[in-house]
Amino acid sequence: MAEAATHERTATGSLAPPIAAPEADLPPDVAAALADPPPAAESTVEAAGIPFHTLAWGAPDATPLLLLHGITSLAQTWWRIGPTIAAAGFRVIAPDLPGHGRTKHWKGHHRFRENAVDLVAFSRAAGVDGPDLRIVGHSWGAMTAAAMPVAGLVPARLVLIEPPAVPLAMISAMLADPVERKYDDINEAMTAIGRTRPTWPYGDVVAKAEGLTALDEPAVRAVLTQNGDWDGGLADLADPSVAGVPVWLIRGDPAAGGYLPDVVMPAFVARFGANRITTIAGAPHSPHRTHPEATVLAILRSLEG
């Protein structure tokens, strides 16, 4: 037992120090997009019997990047991150996932691999399933991204932002969080978010409120309560289909609400190495809302490293 504890501390200690990035650390074009994000192009992509409402940024012929949001959110949560990554030379495609946003059409596919199958179909219908595709996912979107190679789509790179590695009791407790539950009135949702998340920018409050008024409540409940303990995607990343795919992990600060505690990090280090893990100093589970500069920097380093 003592040997295991020592190994755990050593593996976690091998991680690079957490990063904190000001806007000045970003390339000028990227910083400009973050400061003044251009609007997205909207479309609907039919796949797997689902009309995926989709936002996109960047030149149509640029390297494709699929951007997947977390539970109870929607594509608009990437209102700053999407155009900022596009400014670095990518075609960013962000769908509202099933049961969320304007996509709706929940089909009961609460398992991560089931959702991944639907997202593979989406990627093919959107014409971005080539060998140069990058996939970036947050939380539930990260768990889905980790399962996409198993579902038949092997990307050039996987970037997972805060895929939860927490027990069922902790992940299902999100159902009681006022920032994760269903609202019928967007003003009521915005008031609740503003009260409990006072540091969020207005654009993030609006995007989350839109997500909370549009979500399919049974879909959210099924995802949060019928997947057992969440393992950060490690089981799917161990599948032979992922062999050779560079996988990067971006996590928040466990002390600030991150869902990747230090105790689980040795398993991630063993899976793909400490050099592919970035911790954002002081960031919670959704670092793109509170630490956008550091989140963008971490994503770009993951895509280019």
C-alpha cells in the first residue's frame, strides 16, 4: 500500500506546473478573435435520423476540427473558443448534441459509445471525417470524443477537456445544481446563473441559460445517472482503435472544482504521458468560461504539439 501511494505521488508530481495565460501569450490574430469573436455560420446537418443544429467558424477549406460541448450546454458555449481556434487556421464545427439546444431529437442513446456512433454519423454527413480531423470535447463531449475511435472514426488528434473521472454519486449530483437543471424561462435561468456563477462573462451566462431552457430533461438524467462511475474516458482510450492517435488532456484545478482529481492522474500519465497533460491554474470544470486565454493556449498547444 505504501509503495502504491509513493508511485501515485511520483506520477502526479511528474506533471508540468499549472499554466496561467494572459491574452498577451496568444498570437495576435488569435487574441483579436478572443477579444471580439465573430459570429458563427449556422446550418443543420442530418445524420442518424437527427437534425444536428451546427455552428461553424473559419475557412471551409481549413483543417477540420470538431468541437463537442458538455452536458446541459449547447454549441453556443463555444462563442469565444470556436472563432479563436478558427483564427489559428482551423475550420471549427460545433453541433448541439442530441437532446440539447436546437438539435433535440433525443433517441435514448445515453451511453458514451452510443452518442459517439451518432457523432461519427454527423461527422461523415458534415464531410469532416477525413484523416486530418481533430476532435476537441469538453466533459460529456470529451467522454464522447474518447469513444469515437471505437465507434469507427479515428481522428488525427484527440483533445479532451475535463472528461470527468468521478464516482456516480458525484456526477449525478449535478442534477441538483441550479446551473445544470431545466428552466422554462430564460430570464429565470440567467438570474440563477448570475447568482451562483458571478464571475462568468455575460456571453457565457446567456449561452448557458439558452442551454438550460432548451435541454431534454430525461436525456440529461439518463446521461448523468445511467453511465455508472465516469472514468475520464480511460476505458475507451485503452481500445486498440486509439493506438497511434495523439491524445491530449486539459484539466481544471481540482481545488477550484475540476473533475479530474490528483488521485486519478497516474492512470492518465500511464496512458499517454505527462507531457500531454495540461492543468489550468485556478480553473473549474469549465475552464473555457472562466479562463478562456489559458484554455485557448492549452488547446492550441495540444493541436500543434
